[in-house]
Amino acid sequence: MMKITAFDPDEEEEVCAFVLAIQNGEFNLGFTVQEQPDLRNIRQFYQGGGFWTAKISGTLVGTIGLQGLDRENGVLRKMFVHQAYRGHALKVAQQLFNTLLTEASLLDFHYLLLDTPAIAKASHRFYEKNDFVEITKDQAPEAYQYPDRNSKIYRLTLK
């Protein structure tokens, strides 16, 4: 059985290793912890939103974060699912995303933004299936930090 819980600071090293393994081991993106301030202090970075982990029998299989950008915009970050559980009957990605949507609604966000590597085609399909629309960098709010690394930007209208 899968369990989704709010981030526990005791999980920080485990989450960091999990995310880097997917970014660099699977997608060969070359990211470092130093380039990702959210991984260096998850609790503080996501205090205007939230961060959740999905575990099966105590093993980390997924993560998702919601950063509050401003009063209207939230940013979906660090949505990662272990390769063995993508498309799995447990619907790990969808359950994590639904958890984030509930919190975004409680926080009264109007939009969710995200960026994802151009090579992550399955991610694009997931986001598009969940009504995200690809936008240009110019269409993103000024405060949005875009990691100019051959990524796509998506936006979901919540209201």
C-alpha cells in the first residue's frame, strides 16, 4: 500500500539522493544540489506551499513540491516517481498530483506553473492529460525562476 505524507525533515538526504538519481542517473541532466536551493532546505523553501513524499513499504517512490510564488501563482516542483512505479496501477504520480491540487486550492492559487526537461516526453503527456498548457517564457510571471536548460514551461488554470 502506498502512503503519501507531508515532508519530514529527517527525509531530506533521502529525498535529495532520490531526486538527483532521477535527474542525473536517468535523464543525464547534470544538476547539482547547489543549483537547487529547494533541495538544500526543503521545509523552508516550500513553507508557502508544501512538499510530499510517496512511500511503499517504507521505500521512497515519489516526491512533489508546491512553492508559493505569489498570491495567484503556485509552482509545481520536484515531481519525481521511481521508474518502476510510473504508469503503475497505484497511480503514484496522479495521487501525488491530486495531493498538491488539494493544497493549491486551499491556498487559493489561480494558476500552477512548472518546468520540465524537453526530453521528458512521458511527463509532458501526464501534465497535458491534467490540463496543463505549454506556455513561453514570456508568458510566465516575472517572478518565475526559469532554469534555462532546454525545458518546457506549463501552466494550469485553477480558477
